[in-house]
Amino acid sequence: MDPQRLKDAYQKLQSLDERMSHKIRPRPGGALVRPTTEQLEVTVRDLANYTLELREVVQELFLSIASKPSTSGS
């Protein structure tokens, strides 16, 4: 396992959470008004971006687990 790569992947996950989670989290109590088409498009776009970034982080986690530790010279 490459601990530095694992640490980097974790930092990417934290950054993703800080930047995007509030955009995709359901609102408490639900909406009182139906969203417009434009609002739905923005929400779907945010969710797609979140999903793609999360996929990259998970891929990096798997690679860090499968990798040998990097040498301090690289």
C-alpha cells in the first residue's frame, strides 16, 4: 500500500465533500414548490459532477491500496 497516495485520495475526498455535498444533499422537509426545468438541470449536472469525481477518488483509493509505497526520492 502507498500511504502517500492513500492520503492524497483522502484529501481529494474531503475536498469533494466540502465543495459539493451541500449541493446534492436533500433539503430537510422537502420542497414546497416544484422545481423548474432549469433548477432540475442544475441539480442533475451537480450530481453528475459529484458522481464522476467520486469515481475518480475511489479509483485512486484502489490504486493506492494496490501500489507499493513510493520512495522518498520520487
